[in-house]
Amino acid sequence: MIKINQFRSTAARVLLLLAVIFAVGAYSGDGVKRTGNSLYKSSAEFFVFNINNLNIPVDNKGVIADVDPGTGAGGFYDGKVFLFSGGFFMSGITNGTMWANGVLSASRIEDYQPGPVGSSRTDPKNKMYVVTAQDEVFGPAWQEWKTAVSIGADFYDGDGDGAYNPVDLNGNGKWDSNEDRPDLIGDVTAWTVYNDGVAKSLRRFTDVEPQGIEIRQTVFAFASKGVVGNMLFIRYRIVNRGTVADKIDSVYFSVAADPDLGDYTDDLVGCDTTLSAGYVYNGGPDGQFGANCPTFLMDFFQGPVVYIPGETFVDANGNGEFDAGETPLTEAHNVRGVVMGIDTIPGAKNMPLTSFTQYMQSHPTHGDPNTRFELRNYLLGGVSKDGVPLDPCTWAFGNGPANAGVCATWDPHFMYSGKPEDGTGWLNTTPIDQRQMSNTGPFVLKKDQPIDIVAAYVVGRHPSLSVQSVRTAKEYDQIAQLVFDSNFPSPPAPPPAVYDVKTGNGFIDLTWQTAPQVNYRAIDTVLDIDRRLQGYYVTAFRTNSKADMIGGTVNSTRLVTYEMDNIIHGIQQKKSNGAIETYLERPSAEYLLDSALYSKPDEGRIRLRVTQDPFTGVPLVKGKEYYFALTTFTLNHKVIKNKATGTYGPAGDYIDETNGAVDEYETAIIRVVYGTDLFAPASDIGQSKKAAGFAGTGGVKFLPVNNSELTGDTYTVSFKADTTTIPYSASYSLTNNRTGTVLISDSKAYNFDSTNYAGKLTEGFVLKVKDVAPTVAPDTRQTYTPAANKWFVDLNLLTASLGAVYSGRDIAGVGGSATLGNRQSTITKANRLRAIEVRFGQPGKAYRYMNGFVGTSALSRRNSFKYAAGLNGTDVLPSRGGAMGQFGVGFVDVPFQVWVKDSVYGEERQLAVGFVEKSANLPGGNPDGNWFPGTDVTQSLEAIIVFDANYDASGSQIEYTGGVFGSDSAWADIRGYQFPASATTVTDEQKRIAASPLFNAMYVISLSALTATSTFTAGDVFRVPVGTYPYTDADSYTFSTKQGGALTDAEQKDLFNKVNVYPNPLFAFNPETSYNSQAYSDDPFVTFTNLPEEVTVKIFTVSGALVRTLTQADKLDGVGSPFLRWDLENENGLRVASGMYLAIVSSPGFGEKILKFGVILPQKQLQRY
């Protein structure tokens, strides 16, 4: 059986109107389920609560769920209907006459109309008024609340003047307790007022007159995905305006509902007197929800206030009224929220649930009430609608007949008061289309003395069994009652994530600012709460529903999780059954958020770019709807501990043994039509062009964030070497070339991650500069040519320093050549790195440094590397260094030359070189004046020292030789040395070089011969490339933005030339309905695409008859959308015939485009009404 929630064609609506007209006063039903409010309402008449796990529309005359906001009526949970219609019933005695009225569309009872008593139902003031926790303080919503107050809404009177005037008295931009504000409870509050002024001729019970009753209804909810997210709260403020009587006696009130848990024919009902709650559940699997169908529960959180002599007060004067001076025995409470507080009412009490009644749709003996008397009987409870007392032992719809021993103890006023979750007590045993009434009373309505009744809708779903969902719902209800009784004491939720969605060429961008949530911290020492942001995650949905599964198909998938980079890595939760489940595993580093950055209001920003269908992996389809939700999740640090240590503080995985530390706050579904921003698309990643320089692996790009700020100017990013830092670094600056303004100066904030949009916003974009760390070539890239002539052992930089070792100390991981004691130059910097080659067989000259000759002790001689020309006769005594070849000669012949040959810099020049010779008194020494490293260069020390200086054939580079200066002398030593004061011809730069170990050496090249006779062949070349060139002062990049991010006129014209219509032909249905759960497959439409903002589409038959004219005002997603749907109806709202059609698409500035398309419509069958 199909439950008909909507009438989708004009013909059906006509039939519905006729059916209602003929049914007034005499309707008994025919077994087909219908709705009373299927027609679409304007947004002023309704509001949809969809901020948490429930999706429930409410309207401005008391109807709950059975309201069509344009996407279908009903209350939804996990993407499926659980509530067909909700509302209330009421009955009392006025001037001796009993009356009954109410609002429950499923039973065709709608006796209330919008507005206060005496107002016109069409008065524009009689609408829904909505305030939210995220509204701007003193902003438009707070100002509009003035109108709500004028017709009865509550407000917080901060200044105590009795009038509502929301003004920021001290101008601090925040609300303070001495300032007025709306009656906001929860995260969203929707308020309206309605009255029972519907004429009796239009009522279900035509013998009931209006009673002058108005109800000021407040509906509120909390934005949470946790337990509180399964709740909706409704406050009915009932006011007798005294237009009929000053006092209405024996009033009973019922929270009533037509619940439908998926398949509405298999529902069972019950009540819990300890909770003052009624509920509906399934005993087994449901056709829509499956094996674990949820339970829907309605609870009286706050019953009406009543004064009962002898029970709630001592009636000293016997007048039945609680008068001043009389003794209260109890007190009632009126819970009004954190801002308004709790009213305590002495001498009274809040009435609980006084009966629970079940009736069944269109049942002949226990069906919808057809008279005021039948409804009154249902409100009293314990009787059938004709007043016959119920006997649980004989009641055919329960288990009484099978429980003869105990059924007589069951109170018939509380139908099915057993525990289905345990299988005990009085239980409903007949699944059917149910109605349920949770009743309370009697109480009195005195003129202009409001009575508040607060009810809650609670949904609970067990993970595996339908009947156990009853237990879950009751547990949730107890939590909700505690929260309510405590006047909602929970600390405020984090500020909601404010997001922006834009589509571009091949992608969808979802962007949000992070600072409001990162800076959030809620502390409550009483409740032991220290709640902080832990992260975000984004979920994609296959359909316009948040259900995880629909029809056995996966409907949701988590796209990405971002987590704060703090001590908490993963989060595990201990469930009620003792099982440990992982809530969160630490994401990779790119998804960790640094609080120092993301807490900054102007820099904390996340942009998620979606480039393919999350479920199929195919590219995004233009015009297709995609659905997402952004969830903020927080963590209560008071109740978690490190899993390994059992304490709070150490970094690692944490466990939540309370299973309540995590709170989630999810947005409503974010609907995105890919291609919506076709004429003003989101900008793609901007690329730069290298203007100059040598850092080949460098890069600059820019991420457009705010198109409106893009200037269209050209920019230059320049670099400046910082030779003072270890390791080497360079800063960069950004300059607007047109204005000459330096926008970023000397920054070292390198980040090239194009998915990371955090950072400083500069003229609409975030600059991305790639970090380049200089590196030297490993031994595997140092080559000898020809390879067959290689005369030395394999290079090994890692353990033996064999090969060319960089001599500076500003490159990470390079510690100097072990051959020369790991000495490193303080002069040589990475920006001076060049590719070099040693050309063997080409004669050259080198500076010679002697080790082991100078010094009076063996230790001092071992540490001496004096320039050979500076040695004297004493140094070569056998007791000192011993004999040496070419005594007194420091600049000697060598059989090689070293050249810079760098294709990146375009340089080729010969370099100055040196080498060490070791005393023969030391192991491996051979100071013969000829360079040859021998078979172990680490013993001979005859490594080639390559200086960062051009070759001087005369050998007169004073910093490498030292010399005699008047009466003083200072000979070079590769450990570093000082010139005397008399060295007046030596420059400061030469002095600085001389003082450094290895002077300004670029490389130390250590080679060990294969054998004692191995040698090179003339013409051989040993090449040492550069691993990575760093940024230097010579590097620069340029790029230009696109002004405003807008398309050019030519680009826009090109798009207009591509105006099209799809599907073409349309054959019976639109493919979109295959993924949109809110669309109907037999309601197809065609879509015009690539449309500019201002457009007119005229649709004709092939014979030239105008069928329909559409304009930009008909675009579903606003005038800026390039898409326009035609619902295949003509100007009169009637479905067109199958056939061929012509469309003339015209737009100022672009011209016209003529399209031809075919339509083949499905067969349409009307249901029986």
C-alpha cells in the first residue's frame, strides 16, 4: 500500500478540494491514507527544523510535519518519514457547554487559524518568526521580533521598561544582560500564534463555536548530532482571551500525532507513565527502515499548572482558590530557558500524563473522532469514543486476553503501559496505521492567564532491533527531561560554521572560516565540561537526505576529516556494552590544523575542492545536484584520558569512557548544482611565470579566495638571500607592479600546498611560495668520464667522505669532509653553489698546505696545516716534520684544473684550488710536492680543496697564502688564521676569509686510488653537479590576476552560444530523479543551460502557439544560475502534450538562440480519492 503524501497534479488538487467539501461533518474514511495539507505553503507560513538529526516542518496554525515546504511533507529521520502529522486536541466546558477542538490534519481536524484572537488570518503579521543562535545580535531577526512581541511573543526585558527594544546600549557589539533580546531557546526558535476562530461551518465538528482561545506556539531545537539532536521541543502557551467566557472549566489537552514509522501499516503504540510519554514503535523489521526501525516518543516535559485544595495548598478560607497568606504544599515550575529563567509557582503543581489513548485510522469502532463527544472521550481516556469503558482483559488490540491473571491490574486510562522492550505488561499487538494521544488535565483557563504546556518529540533508534528502539528512545527522553528540568544548562555550542560554496571549471569549492570554532572554549565547573574544537569533517550524500543507506544503497560517505594538531591524536569511545570503538583516527599531516594559524580571523580558512562525483569517481556533471554537510565536532577534555597512560596530558590516542565527550554540530544539507556559477565561476589555482633566477625547483602560485578583491594587476615575487641563517634561507617579497606597493615584505612563510587556503589574504588571493632547500649532489650523481678510466675506488660520501663534500655549514645534513677533520667554512654559502668539473691531464697550480710540520709537540704538529712557503728549517728537522719535497714552495704544479661549468647559471670559469700534504713522520704521509692521494686519502689527506674564487695563475691570493708584513708574518693555515695589524694592504673581506676554517672552500674532493700506481688518463673529467639550487637575489616570478574573477565579454558570449536544453529528447522521466529522493520520477522536467543572468525563454509548439514564457525569476537557484527548469506545464498549470517544441532564448547583449527539443511524457494515473 502506498501512502499518498502529496497531490502532484492540478487535476488531483481539484479532486482533493471536492472531496474535502463533501466530507465536512460526515467523513468516516475509506481506508486510504491522505493528507490534509498537501498544498505548498509560502515560507512565511512555515519553517523547517532541519538543524539536527530530525527534519520537521511546522506551520503557522499548529500543524506539525504535514506541511509541504516544496520538497514533500512529513517528519523525517535518517531520510525516511517517521511522522505523518502532529498537533494537539483540547476540550473544555464553557458556560456549561462542552466543546472540543484541535489541530490534527490526518483526522481532518483543523480548527485554528493564524493570528491572535480577533485578527484577520491574512494579516501579514500572522506568520512564523524565527531567531537563531547565529543571528547577528541586534540584527534583522532581533528587530523583526518586535512584530512578534506585538502579537504575544515573549522577550527578555533587560532594561526593565516593559517594552521590547533591542538596542546595543553600550555599543560593544555584544548582548549584555541589561539589554533586550528575543525569547531564543536552543539554537533555533520558531514562534507563531494562532486562534480557534475557524467558523463552525468549516470545522470537523460543526456544532462547536470558537471559544476565544489563542495558542502562542514556540518550537525550538538544538544543532547537535548527538542525543539532543534527536529532539524537538514544543511549548503551547494557551490563552483564554475572554471573548466567550472569563473562565473555561475542565479543560483537557492532548499532544496528538499520526505517526508513520516508514511503512505506516506495521506500527504499534504504548505509553510510559513514569515518563509521562507516549510512543510508537515496530515489533519487527520495517519495510523502509529495516531491522532497526526507530521509536518516536512524545513526552510532557511540563504539564499545565493547577491548584488543588488540600493537595497543593491549604485552602484556609475554603474558596477553592490559592490566596495570599495561604500555605503552599507543593510548587509548580515554568521552565523558560537560560535567558528567561525558571518561574517557581507556590501552591500549585504541574499536571503529568493523565491518560494515553490510541485510535486507528478509519476504524469503525475506534477510529477518528467524528463528534466533539467522541473527542472528549478520547481526551478523558479509559473509554472508547462512544464512552464505553475499556477492559484491558477483553481489548482485542492488545495482549490482555492472553494475560488473564494480571490484565485486571492494568489501568485502562493508560493504554499499553507495558514495556515492549522487555516483553512485559500491557502491550499493543495489532500493527496498524496508528493515532496516539498523550493527555493531561483537567485544568482551568482564566481570562488572559496563560497556561504553558511543553512537549518534546524524541526519536531513538537501536543499532540492531526495532523493539529495542523503545529502550533507546526512553533513555534519550530521560536525558532530555534532565536537560529541561535544569533549564538547559549545557554551555553554549560553538559558533556555527559559516560556509561558502562556489563552482568552477571542473570543481566545487566549499570554504569556511575557522577562527570562531578554533577560538571556542566552553567551561562549566558544575557539569565538569571543558569543551573545545577537535575538528571538522565533510560528508557527501548521494541524495537530498542524510540517511547512511537508502534502499540498500550507500547514501553517505565522509570526504575528509580535519583535526586540530594537539595532544589528542585518535579518539576511542567505550560503549554501554563495554565495546571500544574508534571515533577518530589521526589524519595525515596535511589535514592537521595549527591553532596558531587557524585561530586568526583573517587567516584561518579551509577550502575543500571536490573534483569528482564522491560515489562514482566520474567527473562532475554540469547541472547535476550534489549534496554535502559540514560537521564541527568538539571534545570535552574533562572526561578523556590518554589510553596508554590513563592520564590527561601526554600526546597520543585518547579514550572517552563516558561515551559522551564528543559533540557534533552539523549543517543542514548543502545543495550544490554544479555549474551554477558558470558566468562568475570560482577561480582556479593561479600560476606564475619565472621571470629570472636559478632556483629551478622553485615555484610561485596564488589561490584566489575572494574574486571581488582581485585587481587584475601584475605582481612580482622577488627573493633575498639570508646568509646569516643556518641552514641557509631566503626571504621573499610581493609587489604590485602597477602601484609599486610592497604587499608582503621579507617573508619566510613558505607553503606550496594548493589545498591549504589558510593564510594572509592579499588583494583577494593567498600567495603560495614553494620552499626550496639547497642540496648537494649525492655520490651517485658525481660522475667520472669516461667511466672506464676511473682510477679511484667507488665514492662513498655517507661513511668515508669519498667524493666531493660541500664545505659550507648551511646545508642540512652536510657535516664537512672527514678527510680534513669535518672542518666547515663559515664563509661559503649555499647561494654560491655551482656545478664543477675536475679536468685531469690539464696542468694547473695549487696552494699546498703542510700537515704535521709546525709545532713543538706531536699534538700541535698534527693540528697544523700551514702554507708550505711559510715553513722554516726547524719545521723540517727529523724531530719535527722531517724532509719535504720542494721545500719553501707553496704554489705547486698539479695535473688537473677545476672549473665551474654550470648550465643553470651559464658560467664557465677556472677556480683556485689547494691540497694538503702530510709529514712522512705520520702514517700515510708523502710530502713530495706532487699531488697524489694514494690508496687511502683519509691517511694521505691529499684531498682537493676547491675554493670559491677564480683561478690566479700567479698564486698571489693572499688569503690562501698569508705572508710577511714588515717585521710580522702570518702564514695561511686551513684551520683559519689572523693577519697582523701591519697587514694594511689586506682587505677586510680577505681577513674574513682567512679567519674561517677552509677559507671559502666550496668543496673538498677526496679520492682514493685503486692501486699505488693507478692514475688518470689525460682528458678525464670528474663532474660534481648541484643537487638543488636555492633561491637567491636573482630569482623572481610574475603573475597576474583576473579582475573580479569575471569572464570577459567574449567568454560570456561564447557561453551563450552554447545554450542548450536537456534531456533532449525527454523520454518519460528525467534522470535526475534517480539520485534525488525528493523528486518524483513521473514529474519530469527539462533544463535550459548556459543561460546568462537576464534571460527570457519562450516555448512554442511547432505550429507556433506560445506555450510558456519563463524568465530569470523562474530559476530555481536564483537569477545568477545558468540553469532554468521547465516543468512541462503551460501558463495555466496544465501538463503539455508529448511532441516537439521550439524555444527562443533571448538575452540583452547576447541576442537569441533557437532550440528544438522533444518531449515524450509518462502515462499519469490518478489515485482514487
